[in-house]
Amino acid sequence: MNAYVNQYQNNQILNASPEQILILLYDGSIRFCRQAIHAMDEGQRTVQAEKISRAMAIVCEFANTLNHEVGGQIATDLDALYSFMTRELTRANLQNDRKALETVEDLLTGLRATWVEAIKINRGTIQQTSKAEPAAKQVAASF
């Protein structure tokens, strides 16, 4: 059964758009934070460290893929936020600080919601543009 689940997940990732992959990564980082919180509550330090490490890897990847030339101030602000999250994840692991993990989870959840909204807006803009193009071509052809 596990092999089928893994195959399904692999297919989901291979067929996903860049936007869907971004959301999947946010889902993963949020899930790892929650699992780390649970492990912390259960006193499972090894599991806690592994889950924090996985969340941190995703956050670091977010920071590494920022395009500061295109993103400007938004990219700079996101970079600072990702750096803060990395510090909080490190502190959570070293000091067994549940609050630091909750802070990162909240930030990731908020960012995920923002990206979902941005993707919807972008898709709406693209759809409106593509619907307007045939009409513009018909008008142009009539001249």
C-alpha cells in the first residue's frame, strides 16, 4: 500500500505547476512544524530535530530561490522573514522552545494563504487577458 501512496505523491509532484509545487512546499513545511511540536510535547528529541531540520530545509530553499532583481523590496522582505524563521527553528531545536515553532508555523500558514490568493488573482488576470485577446483580434480585423 505504501508503494502506491509514494507513486501517487510522486505523480502529483511531477505533474504540478510551479505554483502548485510552491503550495505543496508550504504544506510540507507547516506539516513538519506541527510534527515537531507534537514530538516536542512527547519528549521525542530525535524526531523533533528531524522535523525541524526538514522544515528548515524548505524555508532555506524558499530563501535561496528568491529573485531579488525581479522581486525588489518584496524579495528583500521575504528574505528577512525566512532568515527570522531559520533563527526561530534553530532556537526551537536548541532550547526546546515550543513558542518559536508555533511562531514559524503561524508565519508559514499566513504566507501560504497569501500565495494562494496571489495565484488566484494571477490566474484571473491571465484568464481575463486570454478572453479579451480574441475580441481584440476581431475588432482589429474589422478595420
